[in-house]
Amino acid sequence: MSRKKAVVAEFARYLRTETVGGMVLLGATAIALIWANSPLSPSYFGLRDLHAGPLTVGEWATDGLLAIFFFVAGLELKRELVVGELSEFKAAILPVVAAIGGMIMPALIALAIGWGQPGIEKAWAIPVATDIAFALGVLAITASGLPSSLRVFLLSLAVVDDLGAIVVIAILFTTKFNLLAAGAVVLLLALYWFLQHKRITTPLLYVPIAVGTWWFMHASGIHATIAGVALALLTRVKRDPYEQEAPAVRLEHRLQPWSAGVAVPVFALFAAGIPVGADAFGKLFADKIAIGVITGLVVGKVIGIVGASGLAVWFKAAVWPSGAGPRDIVAVATLGGVGFTVSLLIAELSLDEAETAKAAVLIASMISSLLAAVLLIRRSRAHGTMSE
């Protein structure tokens, strides 16, 4: 199989997994909303706040399971940058620039609208991220007639977006820094890199190193999910002649179903349980931070992604995805407003009372999904007409 065909096949596999994961994620969100607003709601909040060891069940989902999600996202990003579609500069620069624009504009809008509100000094970051599973799920269902290059563009944009959000989390939410624990993290990461360099493959070494890295990252005061990204970026993505798969690809195959089908949905189950009654909606539209989150995701993402992409192409630093044009980018950019997983995480981290902000994330994600579905179906039909 040629290198290009292998990349396309691997991406198709990723898309299938994330599409199924998006459906499971949607189901987990629905269960959380129904459970938290039913007569059984005390059992929901009791389970979420139940202590299991040093953390609550909800904290294990946030700090532990999401580390798996970010590890898989980090593997995908590194593979794309080293051997995939993004290994060529002009192909790589467009989603990277688009992701940066799609982070800056929503953050500025959220900051401007929420200025002066308690918590806005960190809550401006809530609308910066795009949810990979939801976005790819909507794209797969509605955009069968669009060029595959747009799928690669969206995946790359979402992964870079999430990596940027992780950097934001590391900067904003590192409060009490433990130097000894951080030193242990550096040593474990160096050991992980050394074992990769020496082509050691046994999980008997890697699993304890990964768990230790996560634990000491948590103890250092840096958000524990950063451990997943750090380990992913140190994983080897080029296979040796005697290998069927590189370590990064092998780990993706093994962990991606668990990430998309278990880790993210379980996080959603404990993060999306928020009140949705009349009082909650009344608070939502009276809360400037919530309004900023909705506007940032629904409007800011489109302006930021399309504007940054257009400037990059206009200055000839990048090219449009193969077979696609500005109208297709607008449709895909609308999916950028689906900011579910990481946006919910940042809402929890940035606000003491996060329910209203999380409701804003859910509403914005729903609006963006519906708008994107309409636009993507229209673009699919247009491409079908052009191919006839």
C-alpha cells in the first residue's frame, strides 16, 4: 500500500471510530440531562460527588479518563504532522492558522461580553475548543458528498484546537506548583522517550510510567490531562522496516475505541448533568458569561476560522483543501462551535458555579450542530451536482 493510501485508510478508520463515539457521547449527554432533572437526581449528584480514593467519581472522569482522550488526540496530531496530511507545510498551515483564529476570536468575544463578571478572568477560555467526536459525527452523517480533504481539515483543526486548549489549561489552571512532583514528571517523560528510542515495546514498563506521569502531573498542580498530551508527543510515529505498525498507530488502534466509546462518554455523563428548567434558562440569558460563551462558539468560531483561513490563502501561505473552496470552509467552520468536551472541562475548572456556563456550552453546541448540518447538506448537494 502506498503512503498516501495508507494515510487515507488510517484516517477513514479514525473517522469511523469517532463517528460511533459521537453517537455514544450524545447518548451519555441525554442520560445525564434526564437523570439530573428527574426524581432520581439525588442519586446522580451523590454518585458524581462520591469519593473513590483521593478524588471523587466526577474528578476521576475529568482528570483521569480525559487523559486517555488527550493521549489519543496527541497521537493523532503528531502522526499527522510527521507522516500524514500535515507533513507538507502548505497543507499543514491552513488548519493550524484556522485553529488559532478559531480560538482567538471566540475568546475575545467571550471576554468582551463577560467583562467585569466574577470568574471571567478564566472563563473567557470556555469557547476556545472544538469537540472532535461530536464534530466528526455530524460531518460523517451530513457530508457524504464533500471531498475527503475537508474531513482531514476538520480533524486537524479540532486536534490543534484541543492542543491549544490544553496549553490554556496548563497556564490558567496551574495554581499550587510542586517542583518535586514536576521533576518526577520530567524524569518519567525522559524515561518514556528513552524506551521509545531504544525500541522497547513491553507494556510492563510503559503502563507504570504512564500512570506515574499522570499521578505526578496531578500532584505538581498542573492539570493531569496534560500528561496524556506529553506522552503522546514523545511516542514514535515512524515504523521501522521490521514493524507492521509504528507504536503511535498501534496505540491508537488499541486506545481509540476506549477513548471515544468509554472515556469521553463517561466524562459527559458526569459533566452534562445540569438543571434545564425554566429557572435555569432564566439564569442563562441573564448571565453575561453564558451569553459570551454562546456567542463565542456559534459566531466567533465561524468568524475566526473562516477569517484566518481566508487571510492565509490570500497571502499565499496556504491553499484551500483539495477540491474545496471558501463556502465549504464556512460550512465546516460552523462545526467549530461544537465545543462540548473540553469546553465543559474548562467551565468546571474556571467557575465555582459552572452549571449556567455548561448549559451555555450545550446550547451553543446544539445550535452549531444544526446550522452546520444544514450548510453541509447543501454543500454536499452542490458537489454532487458539480460532479454530474
